[in-house]
Amino acid sequence: MERVEFTVRGEDASTLPRAFHDIDEENRELYDGNGFVVAVTENHYRMELTEVQATTVMELINETTCKVTIIAGGGGSGLTANTSGRESEEARKIRQRLETFCEDRNLTVERV
């Protein structure tokens, strides 16, 4: 498993879950709770027979602060049962997606 945490600050911090809206609905689920959003995404890598799932929790601390935790995990199947670093790659891709979203909206990302 791979875990990444950071904090987003700025006037539009509450819009962060929109970064997931362009992911095909077959590969993502969004759950909107009271002050938080959970996004679950899944990717299948045929070459390694690996399915990797990432769960991203976005907790709105206040109007301008959102705490983000990304947890990616999965595993290979078949003879190799090797993830080939896909968990780290998936967490990195989600982090980059969110950081790009933040850059476009002048939000600050503070890594832990």
C-alpha cells in the first residue's frame, strides 16, 4: 500500500472533488458526506495482471482548508503476483491530478 497526505489552502478549496469528474464513471465512485468527500478510483494494468485501487479522502477543515489523504493498493494475480510499483504510481497520478487542479485555481498545496 502507498499513502500520500497533503493540505490544500485557498478560497476554492471546497471545489477539490471536481478534479475527479473527468474520470470515466465506470472507474470511479464519489461519496459526498458531511464535510468530506471520498473518491475511489480503479485502474487495470493488463501487462502485469494488476488492478490498483486508490481511495482519496478530502476533508474540508474550514472554508479555505482541505486535508487530503490518498491510499493506493492492489495486487497482481497469476504466477507473478507482482504489483511492479503500480501502487506508488497510482498515488502519484492522483496527487498530480489534484496538484494540477489546484494550480489552475490558485490553490496552495502543502505537503506533509
